[in-house]
Amino acid sequence: MSEPILGDIDLFDCFLSTHGDPYVEEVYRRGIFGLFQLSSPAYPKGIIEIAKYYEHIRATLHGVLFLFKTKNTGLLNYKLEHHMIWNPSLVSKELASNVCSEITQALPIKAH
């Protein structure tokens, strides 16, 4: 979402794709239903149908690790940035914190 407009991908893009519009401030919303987003009876019928397709994902996918080449690092310089976004239905905050520490040790890169 941000790359075509700003030339960069940011943390809000990761949250949008995994948690959808309700998870981010209104200025970042793009009409997106996220992979881990729970359905609500208040949603329009079309969104409720989309949510049904994501039930298997929400029940099995524990998280998504987004890896991005850091902007302006050159063709052969592979400095990476990562964002680990967890499925709150399957992963506790404590487990997420522990795994994030392990990821940061394995990939000593800019992390959020």
C-alpha cells in the first residue's frame, strides 16, 4: 500500500495485511480485511463472506514475518528490516516476545 505512494513499505502495511483496518488509525486505513482479523456481525455481508475464507488461516497461521530490504542500501547490500506480526488468537504476548528475541538474535537487523 505504501510502496506505490511513498516508495517504501512500513509497519502499518504489515498490520493492515494481517489485522485489517480496525487495527490501525483511520489515516492508514485502506478498506482491507486482514488475515487474522475476526469477523463481526456489524460488517457488511460481503466482508463476512471474506472472513469465512480466512477461517483456516486464522486457525493455523501463527504469524507472518515480513522481511524488507532497507531503503537506499544499494544493489548488493542486503541490510534487512523485519516485522513479525502475530496471530493473537494462537500466540500469547509472552510467547511472541520470546520468539521475537530469538528472531532478532538470528537476524541482527533493524526490527520493530
